[in-house]
Amino acid sequence: MRRTVLTISTSLALGCGASPSAAPPSAAPAPPPPASSAAPAAPPAPKEPAPAALGLPTECDAAGKSATGACVPSEAHVALLCRVASADAALVMFAKGSPWTRAFLTRDTEAWNAGGGSTSRGKLVFDEEVLLLRKHAGGGMIVGQGASFDVLRWDGSCASLAQEELTEKRPPRAKAGPVSWRELGQKTRDAVLADAKLSALYDKRRKECRGVTSGDVTAACVKADAALSSGIVDAVRAGLAAPAPELR
């Protein structure tokens, strides 16, 4: 009887003493990514902003007027005008009613530029109309002379002239530097061709100079080209409004 009790007790003890299920092993941590041997890429360099367009001057510069006694643009505008040498800009500057001081050549003279920019093209001729831009003190590059002036021509180029080569007295028929059709922008050409007389002069030039871009040209082509140039000058003096270009 005692053995039976012990057997049952042992069986109960074994049944109640079963171990709980073992917890699953924890996952091993992921290894860190391998360090790259390459240096990190440098950020792209910021792009430099494009230079802002400088509109054409419309008023006399106070400092320039004090120095020259004339209505002239600011130094920044003078530097820009002489650097770009824009025929489109020149037509706006020479427009009827513009405030800039006109001067006229007292003699034929070779074109040169004391400002260090591109040299004015060709000779300046007696009675040619120019705009005063700035004044240089006496001496310097003009040996034995007094003051000199930088001036703007009708073709957009700048030139430097001795004071005695200029007068503000308008001649009976002021001349002008040549205005080259090939150097005019499309907006200016459109304004020119909207004038019936100038459109006829252009058609004549196109007929006489057809297919000619450089080299020898016929006398008829030279004559037609000069007639269109003179016609544009006359129209601007009479009030033709050329569009102002953006200069940089």
C-alpha cells in the first residue's frame, strides 16, 4: 500500500515539474555598414549671377556736369557704352530731345580712344556730330594739348578728341558717323522698316548689295548703303524712336 502511494506521488511530481518552453535566442545586432574609403562629394559651387542689365541713361550726371560743364552720362554708363560699342544704343542716345550735349568736329581727325576700350572705327570728319561723355585733364596722352573729351559717335563707338577739335556751335548741315545696317539688332531694324521711306531705302540697298557680306562691292551698293545710313540718321533726328537695348 505504501509503495502505491509513493508511485502515484512520484508520477504527480513528474507531471507537475515539467520545465517551461525555453525562450528563443535573441537576434544578433546587425553589423555597422562598412566605412567608405572615398571622401564625401563636395557640394556644387554656387553659380555666379549674370550681371544685371544696365539701362541707358536718361538724365545728366551731376558730378559729370560739374566736371565738364555739359550734360553727360554717369561714369558707369560711359564705361559700358564705350565697352559694348552698340549702334542700337547710339540711336537712342542721339534721339531727338535727348538731353546730352552735342559737339561737332572742327577738322578731320584720326579716331583713337584714350579710355582703353576698343578704338573708334575710321576717321572723324569735319562737322561730324558727337555726344560728349567725359572730360580728361590736360597733359597725359595728348602732349602739348589742354583738356580732351571722350565722345560717342553715331555708330556706337567712342573716340577721344582734344578740346580744340570740338565746338558746340552747330554747323548748317551736321554730319554723322556711318550707321551700319549689319550692326543693328532686330528690334531696331523693325523700327526702321516701319518707316515707309526707310523701308524703300532698305529695299534699294538689298537689291544693290544682294549676296555681298564682305570684300569688294559695287559702287551702286556703296551708294545705297550710305543712303540708308543717312536716312536712319535723319529719321532719328526728326523723332524716330529706336528701342533701347539692354546692355551688360
